[in-house]
Amino acid sequence: MKYTWDIFCDVIDNFGDIGVTWRLAKEIAARELGAVRLWVNDFSSFGAMLPELDNVTSYQTQGVSIEYWPNKFPPNVVPATYVIEAFACDLPSSYVESMPRETKIWLNLEYLSAESWVESCHGMSSGANTVPKYFFFPGFTPKTGGVIVEKNYQSRLSAFEPSTYWQRQGIPTPSSNELRLSVFTYETQSWHATLEALSKVSRPVSLIVPTGRSLNSLLPLFTKETSCYKYKNIRLYTVPFSTQEHYDELLWSCDINFVRGEDSFVRAQLAGKPFVWHIYKQDEDAHLDKLTAFLDLAQVPSCVKSFHVAFNRDDLQLDTASCLFEQIPNWLQWSQDWQEKRINCEDLVTQLVKFLNSKV
Amino acid sequence: MKTAQELRAGNVISFNNEPMIVLKTEFNKSGRNAAVVKMKLKGLLNNSGTETVLKADEKVDTIILDRKECTYSYFADPMYVFMDEEYNQYDVEKENLGDAVMYIVDGMEDKCEVTFYNEKAISVELPTIVVRKVEYAEPAARGDTSGKVTKPARLNTGYEMHVPAFVEIGDSIEIDTRTNEFRKRVL
């Protein structure tokens, strides 16, 4: 039986929140699990990955109805069978009032975390509401909700040819021994040591950087050339901010991926390539607990862990960075093993549907 | 109203329009995850337990319950009757007495705290220390006064508990009602 779905996304900043909810909405629609509406209160972030949203308040694509979520929510909206508030956002009060007549289950889809406490809160009933409400935590263990992996992910990956990606971007195909990195991070001083270590790897190195905040830290260190930027043996190419599908292709095409946020972090894991996670910075370094929980759970090689911690503390030193790039074969092996685990685990949408079916 | 993160064990909240006591709270927060509070609750009216998880900033209706000092009066099957200083009588169901029922005995003079919800007596709290008589215990083990060896004993309330080996039939003993443990023998 098919149901209707409403997913609410309050865009706090950047692209993480909308990245996850957009990916989820598309996958629910792709599996033909019912009509999906995605309510988003900021189309400017979303528009970076879906330019068609310029100057509209409603748009339909890939089986999803994308709706602008205004401050004054329309009172006549009929709530869906399943309602997902992403990342603990507050639903419009008029909508909540109408939910008991229409909605079977109300979920709070939380941020992904590898911390152990997540297991004890995943699937828990939340409060006393007129509609049964539950917390749903993505995660990496069988006691959590998993991560989003599209049903067609492996077939897309297998069919992909990196040369087509480079051709489309107008960037030279990498030479045989070239080390190519994608960079999608926040600002950090850690690029100084990273670039210095990369300049010593005795291979040509290139960075592919989607337009955005990474460039704030990188460009001041580089010199402008005709078609790219240069720092010692390292070339930097900028590419436009892209759709999620094209970002996947960038990750598949590079040897190492620097990623941030939640959606790109998961995509880097699924790509099976070495990656560095630049986690969103929080007060009192709360983000570092989340980072180390992942590094410990995933049992990353020690040089990878040291690099991650230092990179995210903005105090990366040259020896730590050099150590990482000397260990690329081990790092790659770990990445491929971890990719296999993620792809073979039950994915988030499958678990979500099972969970909802068990509660209806 | 309090936020979920302000709640502490012992607070009473309205949950599904029922008074529930918070038994345990667990606060979790990391990175961008919304802070959440996991709680264990127990219904004051029916003793049913439940667990829930709330956003830390979610507002919760708290309840300040009325309490009154009373003494035990008599048992009117199936209710235990307590009386305040103005001779008002209140019936309390056995299951709402919790562990206190183990120390209820005719003629007891302990000052009890009776808790009310919507003017209905829902629970009774005994003093921290009560004194009860040992109605039956095995004979004392000769020479052992250390208190480390224990034996079962039956109080004059009918409740059975472990007491040190030196306690004898007819002794009065102090019991800690928070832990239900023997405290000392009194004259």
C-alpha cells in the first residue's frame, strides 16, 4: 500500500540539511513508496544543487514535489500519512493541529552519528503526542537506521567512466601517476601543512574544488595561471557547484576526497576512495566527540585518525600530513572494505519503511 | 512548564494527561545533533513504566503535587485509610503504597507524607527511618555480634527481611525505608 510523505527541512546553513533530505525524498520517490513532498524554507542553498528552483515556490522533479515552506504556513495543507521532521526542526503549528486526522506516524530524522548513545535512542517513542512520534537515527551499526544508499547506486558506479566526467568539466584527464583530490571543506588553517605534504609526494597533484568556502582558505596560497591555480607541483581547478549526481561522479573520479557535512561524508564512504571528513565546527568542540566516535568505530588506520583530528582542530603539522600521504595504499584498502560494509548493510530507506510498517 | 533538559529524577510531569514521575534522565548532545533527553517514567496512578526521548528544548508540563502529613488509621479492604490532623480520611490503594506497604501495621504512629493529585491520594511516603518489632527470627548465632552474618526475620507487619544474626524475636529494629535495609537494634 502506498502512502503520502511530507519531509520538512529547515535549512540552518550550508548544504548538509538540504543535501540529506533531498537525497531521501528522491529515493523514497524512486522506490515508488508514495507521493513525496519536500518542504524547504530556504531555496537559495537548495538552488545551488537544483538551479531550477530560481524564482519559483513550487517545483516537481524526479517524483518529488518541492514546496517552499514559508514563515506563514498555508492553513489548508493536508498532512501526509508519514511526516518526517528533519533534524529536529519545528513543524508549523497549523500543520501539527491537522496531523491527527491524516498522519499515521511522525518521525524526527536526526543527524548521522557513530556515538554509542545513538543506539539507545534510535526508534524510541517521543513524548506524548496526538500522533505517534519516534526518533530515527541514521548510523553505522545494526541498532541504528543506516545510511542512504540508492537502489541503483552500484549499477551507476559500475557503469561510470571518469573520463566522461573530466571531459564535461573541461579538465585534463589525470596522467597515469597523478594524485587527484576533490576538496569540499570549510575554511581551515590545516591546508598549509596539507599542501606542503602534498608538494613532497613526488607525483603530480591536482585539486578539484567546487566553488564555495574551501576556496577561501586555498586560493590565497595559490598563484593564478591561465586555466588553473598553482602551488609548487599542485594544480587547482575550480568546478561549479553541482547536482548530487554529478558530485558523486567527482568523488568516483578522484583518488582522495575531502568532504564535509553529512551528505557528502556518506557519499565519500560509498565511493570507496580514501577521504577526509571536515566536520562542521561546534561550540566547546562538541564536533570532535562525533568525529572520534566515527574514527574509532570505523577503525581507520592510525595515520588517518591522527590526520583527521589535527585537520579538524586546525593545528595540522607537516609530519602528520606527510604520514597520511605515505600510507595511501593502506588507506585505500580500508576505504574499500568500509565501502563494502556500508553497501551491504541495510540502507536507511529500507529500514525506514520496515520501521514504519512495524508501527502502523 | 520546564524544558526536557531541566527535568530531574523525582520531578512529576503530565504525560498523556497522566501524572508520571521521572525516574531517570539521560542528556545527549554532540556535533550538530539536536540535544536529546532520554527519560524513564512511571505512572503515579497505575505504576506503569515507559521510556521516551524528547528534544532537549521541548516543553513539558510539570506538576506540583499537594502533600499532607497524615497517620495510618486502618485497613478497609482493599484500601488503606490515612488521616490528617483535622481528622479527614483518605483512601489509598495498596499498589500505590509501593514499598511502604511492607511497614504498615495497626497502631503505627509514624508521620507519613500523603501525596495528592486532583485531590485524590495517590501515594504515601514513610519517614526515612521506621522502627518495627521482629515477630520471628531464627535463634541468634552464638558469639556473632559483628552484624555481617544475616538471617531472615519476619516483622510484625508480616514483611520478611534480612537482619544481622544477633537480632532476636521481640527486638525492635530501625529500618531505612529508602533501601529497605536494617539499620540498628533499638531498645
